[in-house]
Amino acid sequence: MNKKELLNRLSDIEWEDFEIKKAYSELPKNIWETVSAFSNSAGGWIVLGVTQQGKKFEPTGLFDPEKMEQDFTTVLRGQNKFNVLITPKSRKYDINGLTVLAFYIPASAQKPVYFNSLTNTFIRTASGDQRATESEINAMLRDQLFGVMSARPVEKTSIKDLNQTTLRRYRDYMTRFNPGLPYNTLPDDEFLRKMQIIEGEHLTYGGLLFMGNNLAINKSFPDFRVDLLEIPGISYADAVTRYTFRLEEQENLWEYYFAIIERLKRQIDMPFKMNELGIAIEDSPQFDAIREALVNMLMHSDFFSPMKPRVRVFSDRIEFENPGAFPRPIDTLLKKDISIPRNPVLAKLFRCAKLADNAGYGFDKMLKWEKSTDTKVCFENSIDMALVVFRFSEPNRKQAKNEQETEKINISVNIKHADEVLPLIQENSKITAQGLMTELSLSESSIRKILARLVKSNIIERKGSDKDGEWMIL
């Protein structure tokens, strides 16, 4: 920060990364709170030798700036006051013959940063320092294992806790959309180890979350779920009813992905396209942005948090909220492709299925929404959560049609997919639910509901067992 930048900031109010202290002859007593807050947030400047006069800030100077600078840096670099070593950047300014000191406190890679005791952990909110809550401190403590937990084995789990339907579906999907991947030729046991789904005799946390049975997942992650709510208004208060649709529980993250993307596709513009083989493809800037946000949320959520990943569809926007903050300030992530996944095993599994890239957090793909809709994508980051918001260019568009009656929505959707299911049954009467899931990229629960509805409507009938039988169109 040069002198001109300092003077410009002094003409404005205190910013989130800029704190003014008077400090004529000694360090202010509350300076350590600001050091902790900046270290636990995105970093910031502490300026000494400036006094607030009404709404203006005036340089008033320091009695002994050299001693004050030495006292301040000695405390930060010592081992007595703070739990971690802090290395500030120091600047000295001469303003109308008065000396002003500024110190840049960087964001710490090891949080929480506190002085004297853990209760003296502070965070920055707006232009003030706030004592961190217990949940915020716990989130920072969990972040010390950022990028580590997903590869650790889960005691008392085994390959028996894998959902075999999910495993088959995932491998089929990967073979179709990433056919050149060497992993495709491996037998299941070797595949599971190479993909870090299994470590030794146990599932890893990432493998359990991605393709485990729901019962096994809930033993390690009580009340495991990913929420999706469709709210008929621009807020809960505005809505006539709290929601018109809430996603039912799925087995694991892979099944949640398909169930959620299936709902979200109907909220956006999806032009029909086919590839050279005559297969329908999903390709639009809006879809790319929404899919990236969903995969981002599923890959990078802090699943050890009491919060749950949540998608909320309002009449004017879609919100993706995941427990756990982004690893860097938003401005930094927007400028650089920084690949620091919270859950590397989950990132690898989505990447091998061609649903995620190697680098970054996918901000470039999410920003495609802006060109397509002429609306801004909003990114928010706090100590214990991250939020991505996509606004619609026309409020109350597609969801307005969905607000009338939830049951009617579900029926119309199933009829739509039934029109896709029937030709496949006609072509291959022995096709299984697994085969339909692979062909249509729908969740297991959705396929079974469609088949049940077709049977109930006397459109199809099952002859023989689930394994060896066949479908008949009536």
C-alpha cells in the first residue's frame, strides 16, 4: 500500500481489510483482537497514528514510531502472545510531518489464530472484529485437516459397505464418458484401491461418502444428506408455502448428484442438441455453470460440519450453500486456478467421470452464467461456509409453473422420462433398471418410480424375476 492508496482509504470508512488505530504513545489494547481477526479471515492492514474526527480520519502521528514498530513485531514473532508465528509487512509514511505506521497482517494457513487462550479467537465481519463462536472455531480446527480426511480409512467399514448398484453405475458412466481411462479395464478390487475408495481393508471417508450404503455412511456422518428445496417466492417469508419440493434422501453422493441435476435441468434453458452418433447431449452455458456449482459443492463440502450442503431454488435465483469455506479469498480464486481440494478423493472420482477439471474451483465455468443471462454470479465466503448464487434474468419463469401442486410436478416429470424409457424397453425387453439408469443418466430412485408408474398405469408389465425376466409393453 503506497502513500496515495493510504490517503484514499483515509477518506473513506474502514473497510473489511483496513483498520484505523489512534495509538499515540503505546500500542492499543484491542490491537491483538484485530491481528487475530485478520489472520483468521482474508488478511488486512492495521494503521497506527490516525484519529477519527466525526466521519473523517485525520493523521495525528506517533510519539516514538520506531519503538512502537519494534514492540509490535516482537510480540507477533515471539512465542508468548499468539499460538502461531505471525510475520507482518511494515510500512512507514510521512504525512504533513506526522509519522503513520501500517502493518499488513496476512491470512494464516494455520487457523484458528488466537492470543493467550482459544477463547480469544476473533474474525473480521464488515469493518469490525467479532469473537468467534464455538462452531466457527470448530470449523477452523477441522480445516487444519484440509485435504487430508477424505483419504483416511474409516474403522469398522469394509467393501461390504459399498453400494454395488452405485459402483456398477459409476463404472458404466466412466466407461461411456471417459473411455480412454486405463482404470476402466481394472477388476473391481484393483479399481477401488487405485481410486482410493478402499485403503487396506476399510473404505476411505471419500469412498464411503461417494458410493457407500446410506446406513454405513450415517454411522460416520449422522444425518447425512444433501438438501434441495424449491421455494415458491424470493424468500421463505415471501413464499405461500415453505417449499413445493424437497429432495428425498439418496444413498450416497453419486446418487445425490443425479437426483439434484435432474431437478435443476428443469429450471434453466436447455436447448436440445445431438452429437454425431445421434445421442442427446447436455450443452448450454447455463447448464455448465449449474453443474459446475453442484459438483463443486459436493466435492468441497465439509461433511464433518453439523451444517449440510444445500441447494435452494427460489423464483428468482438458485443458491448453492456448502459447509466449509473456500481455501482462499474469492478475489484470489477468481484470478488464479488454485487447485486445493478439501476432499481430494471426491475430486478425483468426479474428475475421472469427466464432471470436474484438474485445476481450480471451476469459477470460469460458473461465470458462463453471466454471459448467458446478463446477471451477476455472487460468491460469498465466511469462516464456516461458502455460497454461490445464480440469478435468473426473468423472475418467476419456470418455477412459477411448478408452484401450483408438487404432485403434479412429479407426475409430469415422470411422464416425460417415460417417453424415453419406453423406446429402450421396446428395443431391449430384458433391459434392467441399472441399464436404464446408465442410458438416461437418472438416479436409481427416479428410474424405479418411473417403472412403477408405468406398471400402475397398465402401460408395461414385468414377466419373470428381476434378474432373468423381461418387460412387456401392453
